[in-house]
Amino acid sequence: MSDRYAAWIRDKIAEHVPEATSDPAAALQLAHAWAALSGQGREIFGMETPAELAEREALRDECRAALRKWIPMLDKPTKDQLRQLLTAYALPISGG
């Protein structure tokens, strides 16, 4: 079942990249997902994060990469909101 969740999460990440949607709120959803995959949040795309999840680290990295694609496209208020969200989760978007 964990593999099914991993596939679903991977599909949701793909739905939230800038190439798939023009809605900047997708960046915030990716931030929440990244937090959940990093052990800092409880929900990922509206679903409780499974305790056991295949490919958690790979999904976390994919989510972070998708989120980084949004950074140059966001207006200042959305970037500020994203920064506050990531600070609350203690997740740095830069580096690594």
C-alpha cells in the first residue's frame, strides 16, 4: 500500500509544478507537502502522511525541486507567505 501512496504523492507533486498550473497557491501546497515528507507536517495534499512511506527521501527531494521552480515566478506577498511557512516548519529552501 505504501507504494500506492508514493505513486499518488508523485502524481500530486507533478500536478503542482508551474508547468502544470499557473496558480501560485500550488507553491504553498508543495511547501506543506515538503514539510510532511521531511517529518515536520502531518498532512500531504489533504491526506494524513503515512508513517511508512516508500521512497520518502526521493519524494521529499522531488517536492523540494518542484517548489524551487516556483520561487522566481512568485510575487513578493506570496514569497513572503512561503518564507513564513517554511520558517514555521524550520525548512530552509536555499542550500543543499
